[in-house]
Amino acid sequence: MSPTDAPSPSADAPAVASMSFEQAMAALEQIVAQLESGRVDLEQSITLYERGAELRKHCEAKLRAAEMKVEQIVQGADGSAVDVKPFEAG
């Protein structure tokens, strides 16, 4: 595959904002593999890097949102939920 044959993010690539965490991670992994292969030219590398940075930011936001939803459930001796506490990062 020549540098110009490498797949690239294009107008038909899904908008990052509409991607699930899993979709964004998969796209980011593909970009990392392309960049690590060394088979893309400089301009394509820059374009891929920019898309990768956008995907990374999206993934971090999705993780923060999920973290805020995580709740610790305190169980009683019988295994039933006694109390629900908000997750505390730390």
C-alpha cells in the first residue's frame, strides 16, 4: 500500500459527536495503527492526528459522563441493597 492509498478520515466518516465510546475507540485504534505503520505521508499523518485528537477528547468525555453515573451500592448481610452512594473519584 502506498502512502496515498492509506484509508483516511473523510467527509463520509461518521461525526465524532454521534459515535459511541466503543466506535470512537475502534476508530482511534485504527488511526494509531496507521500512524505507527509509517506508511502515510506527512499531510495524511496530520489529518489523522487531528481526527485522533478529536476522538480522544470524545472518549474522555464519554468516560467522565459514565464515571459520574457510577454509583456504589452498599449491600446488607442478606445481599440486598441498603444504600446507594454517588461515586467518588479519587
